[in-house]
Amino acid sequence: MTEIRIPEKADPGLTLEEMKQFVRNHFEDFVNRKETEVVLANFNSGFPDHDEPAGVEAGPEATKRMMEVAYRRWPALHVTVEDILAEGDKVMVRNTWTGAEATTGQKSKLHGFVLWRFANNKIAERPSRRPGRRARANRRQK
């Protein structure tokens, strides 16, 4: 298994308002417009996503692949930023995801939080967890 290194802290390179706008733009482009290549510009090359379905992977390519699969499963996938806060080098977002399964048409709605850490004008890390993931894992173990 590849060892994942957490990117070192560095100056975010952006003001708090710029970081918040960066995240809003990222969600709009990456999720709502389905422009997967934006992660290559927005994420640090060693970006670890702590919530990848396959486990923590380094680099933006893992997130790009995950979302390309999600776009096929939920073609009308959409995220709405409900609240956004910034402090230091981090941005916290409360959001709502909606979509309908391509094969069944079943509608889904997910409320969640995402924490982004910035360094050198890019997103350096996403130490987040999807709601309910731990509860589902605990139910499977019982």
C-alpha cells in the first residue's frame, strides 16, 4: 500500500474571501458543470482525499475518476453550497447534493460538510467524511 503524505502547511496564498470563492467556483465547475479536468488545476499534486471510496489516494486523479463514475450513475448530479466559512488556511462548506440514478430514476438528496485546506493558491487536502459512512460500516460489522 502506498504511503500517503499529508501536504505540509504553507501560506494559502489567498485571502479568506478568495478561498471561499475558489471553493464555490470549484463546486460549480467540477460538480455542476462536470468539468473533471479542473481538479488538475485546483488541487495540489499530492492532494490526499480522505474520503475516496477506495481509500485514501494521493493526487487529484483519484478524485477525478471518482466523480466521472458518479456522473454516469447520477447524470444530473448537482451540489448547492448552503453555508461557507473560512479561517486560517481552511474553508468549511455545508452543502446539499441532489441527483437521480441513471438506471432507476430514483432521486437522492445528501446533506454534508466538506473541509478544504489550502496551500500555495491550491486545495491541498480534503480531510472530510461523508455523513452516514461510519454508521453504515458499524451496521455491517454487527
